[in-house]
Amino acid sequence: MYRVLLVDDDMIVRMYLNEIVGWEAHGFQVVGTASNGEQAIALCREQDPDLILTDISMPRMDGIRMIQQLRKEGYDGVILVLSCHDDFELVKSAMKQGADDYLLKNHLSSDSMGELLEKIRAQVDERREQSRRRQTIQTFAHRGLRSAQRELMEDMLRGEYADRDMTQQMQQAGLHGKYRRVAMVLVRAVEAEREQEQALFDLCMQRMKGEVAEVLPFSDGILMLLVDLSDLPSAGETAYLLGRLQNMVQAAAEQYLNVSIAQACSTVCEGKDGLMDALKQAYLMLQHGFYGGGRWQYGADEPLSDDCPLQAELFIQRLPELLKETNEAGLRNAYQTALEQMRQGNVSPGVLLQWLRRCDQAAGVIREEHEYGAIRSFSDCFACVDAYEQQRQDIQQMYIPIQVGHAVRRAAQYVQEHYAEPIGLANAAEAAELTTTYLSALFKKEMGIGFAEYLLNTRLNQVKRWLQDSDTSIAELSNRAGFTNYQHFCKTFKKKVGLSPRDYRQRMREKDKT
């Protein structure tokens, strides 16, 4: 259905227009009526009609001013003005402001309107297609501009423009301020979804219209307020402005999105390197946002520490032994204690992430690179212990607990001594002097894992050690560990470890280099 808005200060005319035309028969639907231009503009913003039929002479706001305002706001639907014989000059004025055509009120009839609506349908369709194409072009242009701005700021943070004139690069990115005196505020929503981050960016764009601040995209869900203070030399005015802008962002995040945000503000920087200095200052202080929301000001707040606490270093040393313990709580508690020391010591995210990589290496845990990149806040770190717990369980499956009985112990030791041979449950049962049925049930009960799984894990763990320390071919190593089918070994290894044998070897050697 095509949407129609009827605008006339005469209620009888509005009723007549609504009833005389079989709107639905022609694919149209009246979605609203208004008695003046102000009401019509409000309804147009709400209903987005495809067709507006409007009188010219109306109180409060006439049709000509209404058309002018609608076209100024970007309304691209069809507008028909209703006129009498004696107001043709007004019709000409309406056409100059963007009306598409006019209708004489005393010539209105069901038949004439029906013929006209058929023509309008084609006109509306053409307008829709033009609007769609225009929006597509604008979207691509907008994306290209935002991408250029983001790349410019990232290059600036890396210092790539330290010895170059920034004017041309700024203009190419759509930034035409003077920037003789600047400040930057970096904003990141804490523990927010991608949709919320985008919504915050859009809200800030709306709120900053008319301000001396440009809203720019940055990396990892960070947005930037680039504040041009070139024409605001007073320190008091500057401090007030920056505080007001941050309050606007805070209100948008809390009132509309219900998310906590971190804001980091630079000092006022001047000179040819002012932009780069402001960005580096704000970026340094934004690291505080790793631990939660708040505001930080360069020069007023201390930067985060680059020193790893002793408790965290000791955890790395203890980790291999913790993995051998049967107490799950001991491993988790020690990890959380080390993390808490990181938080209390205000350790920078980079140092914490490097500590986590060292923990992974000590535990023999392999994480994909994107998993490290996904750690964007302190709370994300707590789930990392799950990989150590899985590793502990795998080790426990290989470990022979003290409380295991003599028969099962002999069977497990037999596996560890003869895993490279084509052995099975029958061989272990003979070594334990038990029947296969009884050993299978007893092994599962006392070891907490089935015999076949224990044998498989023993062979896989041996291959994993060899892959780290040996350049021997993978096929040869799998054969040495007792795997008789190489393809089956590769599938089993990837299923259990999460990586192919080749990728596992490469990953572990990369970790050794670091």
C-alpha cells in the first residue's frame, strides 16, 4: 500500500477527500490527516507518506512553508497542492518550493482522482527507486569516509605522520577544522554488544551536531571525540566544554542504552604534533577502561602499570604442579587470586595479556589468536581458566591416583610401558591378572576414564611431546606412538586437540620463540 497524508484546515474538505476516493482500490491508504503545516510535518516524520495532498492557505503554518520545510528535511515523496481558481500565484510559489503538481478543488471527483492516482503510483515508484539508489551511494560514501578517518587515526597513533604535514590527510578524511589547539576524548562501552557500540556511536553523532567536536570511529569499538579548541583560548571555557561533552556522552549511554562507558580525555595540545600528542594521551588513559567504566584525565590520573605482580609470576611457576592436583578448586582459586593481584596493581592490558600467553605456554594450552583478541575487559579473563581445567582433567586421566588398587595400577602402568605396541584390553587384563570384563568395569570406576580412552590419550600425549621437540615426520611419530592408520590419527588428533598435528607443532614452536 502507498501511504497518503491529507492536509487541509477545513474538516469537511478532509472528510470529502477521505471518502470520495476509493484509495484502497488504487493501492493507497490514508495514514493521517492534519489541519495545518506544523501538524503535517510531525505526521510526515512519523508516518513517512508516499503522497501528500495539501491546501495552501492554512493557519499556524501554510502549505508553502510546510513544503519548503519538508523538502529541506529531505522528504522526497509526491506533493500535490489543492487550489482554487483565484490563488494561482500561490500555486506557483508552492511549485517553486517543491510541490509536484496541483489540483483544483472544484474539479475533484472519484473518476478524476482515480486516473490521477494511477499516474502517481508510477511517480512514487520512480521516487522510491531514486531514493534507494541515493541511499546506497550515501552509505558507501559514508563507509568510505569513516574507514579513511579510522585509518588516519590508527596511523597517527603509530606515529606515521610525525614528520609530515597533516593538513592534506585531515581534509581527505573529511576533517576541515583548524586544529591549532585540540583535545581528544576516547570512549568505549564496557562489556557491550556490537549493536550497542554502534548505537552509542550513532547517538553521539546526533548529540554532537552543532558542537565543536567531530565524532570519529576508532578500533575495537572505541569512538573518538575530536574537539577543535582553536577558537576557544580560555582555560575555563575549555574545561567547561570538555566536561559538558563528556556528560552528553554519559547521558546517551546510560539513558538510552543502559551501558557503562569508559572515557579518557587528553590535555589541550598545540602545535604541529598536537593531534598526535592528544591521541596518544587519550589512548594511554583509556586502558583504565579495561577494568570497568569511569573517566580518566591525562595528567590528573596515573597511567596503568607495566609491572607484573609477584603473585601472578608465582602462579606461572606453580601452574604445572596445579595441573597435576585432583582439587579443581585449588587451580581456579590460584588463578583468580593472581588475576585479583593484577587488578589491584592496575596492570596494563598488554602486560596482563602477555601474562596469559605465558600461562598458556606453561600449561601447554593452545589458544587461537582471535581468542586473545576477544579479551576486551577484565571480566573476560576469568573464563580463560577453563582451558587449564580441561588440561588438568586430561592430565588426571593419564595420572595414576594413589588410591587406585594394585590390579588397575598394573594395567595403567602396562599401557604407559607398551603404548607403542598393538596392545588392547586383553593384554592389560593379562598383566593385571583379571578378566577383560572385570578389568574394564574396575578401570572405569577407579581411574574415572575408560581403558580405550586412557590408551588413546597416552598415545596422543606422547605425540604432542614429540611434535614440540622433534623434527621427525608426523607420520613417523604417529606410527611410533602405536597409531597404525595415519589418516585416522590425524582426524582423532584434531578432534581431541583442536588443531591438526602440523598446526600444533607450528603453534608450539612459535610459543617457544616468545
